[in-house]
Amino acid sequence: MYCAYTACALLGVHYGVGQHVDDVTPSDRPTAVMWRWIATLFYIAVAYLVKLVVGFFLLRICSHQRWQRITIWVLMSTVSIFNIIYIFIAIFACHPVERSWMRYDPNPQEGHCNSTSFATVPTYLAAFLNVLADWILPLLPATLVWKAKMEVRKKISVCAVLALGSL
């Protein structure tokens, strides 16, 4: 899925995503926005699946601490529910769906899109949940390492490696 995301993003760049609007031919604008729209859907799915996989892995290694299991389940449930809603918001931001990219066509089709705030608020919420999950998930195994019978120096190096992995 990450390869599909990358391919769609690169196709968007090929057709003009990232350039000034005046530098993109009017006939390429809808295609560029369509590939960016598809890449966005893949990004939402990839970000969600990565957190889900890491969460299930941590459930296996954090099996003896009840508070850690509850934290992981609550985080995974919250992220799951939100991402399911968020992908539908992203898909159906315009009606009909093609309006998302066809509104930039020289001859745009009829339809309407949701207000900017309807897209902005869920995006900020998604960013907040992603940051929260990206901090909580690597901190849970760090608590296991810190309680292990190791030299403090080794504990710090293992925690640093875990922190690098979360980046």
C-alpha cells in the first residue's frame, strides 16, 4: 500500500502537484488533483495500518502489564474508529466524488463540495491522533526496558533505538 501511495503521489507530481497553478496546464490540473486525492486515501490507510500493526505487536510483548494492554486497546480503538470515519470524509468531500478533481477542469461539472472547515477540523484531529499514537506506542516498550535488569547505559541506548524507530 505504501508503494501504491508513493506511485500515486509521484503521478500527481508529474501532472503538476507542487507547482504554481499558473505553471500547470489547465488540462493537467484535474489529473494532478485526482492523483493527489487517491494518494491521500492511500496515506490515510497506510498510517492507520502501521499503527494497528505496531499496536498488535505491542500487545504481544506488553502482555503482563494490564494498564499497558488497556492503553493499547483504547488507542487502537480510537484510531480505528476515527480513521474509518476520516476516510469516508475524504472520499465523499464532494458530491459527486469526481467533483473533487473535476472542479479544476476547464469545463467543470455540476456538484458541490463540503465547506473548508468540514475538511480542516477532521484533518487537524487526525494529525493530533497520529502524533499522540506516535508518542504513546514507542513509550510503552520503553517502560519495559527501563524495568529490566540492565546497566543504565544500556537501558538508555535501547530506549534511544526505540525512539529512533518511532520516527
